[in-house]
Amino acid sequence: MERAYVFFSSATSESIQTPGEVISLIMAQNEDKKIIFKIAYSFKNHGRTPAIINAVDVCAAYVESGFPKKVASNALPLPLVISGGESIPESSYGYAITGVEHRKAKAGDGRIFFWGTVAYQDVFEASHETSICAQWSFSESRFVISKCKQLNYYT
């Protein structure tokens, strides 16, 4: 069936892998102080018909064990229409992490996650939802899809 298929197409953060010297110094001196890092993300309509975006919820956090919980945080002005084959311009989300959490995640004692959901309607007024949960891989310097079945799905 011809319809909209909206999926996250990227999630990146230059600041997770190697925080700048000033931030590294602040994190080392104030390990409990929260530092804001940015994650740039985008999504694309891979279908051939338009998608009417009704909700975009994104979040990022350090999680010591398990996977993150779904939360709502409307990130973009809505509604938003994306034509078939079109992407939204890259958006960003700021998240806070302490020096201790960053060090633990880098050592493998916990993980930094980015997760989000896009809810949309196709031209037939059917509702759909795409959700992603990715974790930061320090060895690959990028987010990789996690094994969280509750947050990785589409309808």
C-alpha cells in the first residue's frame, strides 16, 4: 500500500565522545555538576505520500542499568507535513549528564541513550508511530540501535 513511512534517519553528538577541553576540565573538577550536551537528530518520510506529524517526543539520558522509560517532551512545532521522500531539517536536543555518569558510561558501567517517538497520520487518515532507542558506542563514536524492544518499533 502506498502510504507514509516515517523513520528516524540520524542521531549524532560530537560532544559525547570527546568533550572540549574546558568541559572536560569542569567535569573532572565538579564530577556531580551537570553539563549540557547536544544531540542532533532528524527523521525522513520513506513513503511516497505525505505524512502529517502530530507528535515528536525525544529524550536522552544516562541509564545505569536496563533501558530508559518512555517520556513525552514535544520537541518541534506541530503539526508538521513531510512529503514523500522528504526529511525534516536537523533538530537538536540538549541533555544533562554529570562527569561521574559520563566516566561510568565510557567505562561500560551504564549507557547513554537517545530515544524518541514520531506519531503521524498518512493521507488515508490512519495513525502510525515510529519509535527508536539508541545507545552511544564509545568504540564506534556514534549511536547504535539498542536491544530495547519496548522502544524500537513502528506501526
